[in-house]
Amino acid sequence: MSENSMQSWTEAVLKRRKIAEEAFVNIMFDGCRHGRNYNSDRQEFSDQDKGLDALEQCKVVTFSGYDGVVTAWIDDSNMYHAEFTRYRREISRVSCVDKTELETWIKKWLPKIHEFN
């Protein structure tokens, strides 16, 4: 491959990647009339503090592990919700709580996304 064609290929890949990073999927959540826009490149976290900070801005975040996912969102009434799922099965959920209660719930369930059962 010539240097020019390699550069063109690299630019095309970077352009597609930028488009993917800016693309959102609208997901319906309890309490959200029009759903929430979600982009896994921007809204998926492993660090609790970073994820909760992003939740305030993005209105929905996920924490993914080897053995589960915690999804948290803020509804249209500014109430907090979260669910822990494992293999597409809901294990635990908290609904219509304040931020402090959400943080307590996440602190309990977030470590479980890395447990093998």
C-alpha cells in the first residue's frame, strides 16, 4: 500500500470513528417521556465517581462489568433510577430516589458487575 493510499485509508477510518463517537441511540426509560440519548463511547464507565458526575450532564450512564451492568438515569421529574442486570435479567432496581439514595444503592451493587456467579 502506498503512503498516499495508507493516509487516505487512515483518514477514512478516523472519519468513521468520529461519526460513531457522535452518534446517539434513543432509549426509553421509566419516567422519561421521550427517552434518553445514549452513546456508549461517552456514557459507559467503570469509575463510580466519574459515572455519577456524567449522569448529571448526560441523564443516563452505564457501568459494565464481566458479570452484569448497572444503568442509572434521571427522569423528567429529576428523580433518580437505576437497575442492575445480569444476562438481560433484572436483579435489583431502585426508582424515584434522590441522589444520595442512588449513590448508596450503586455503592452496594456496582462491585457485583465483576462477580462471577
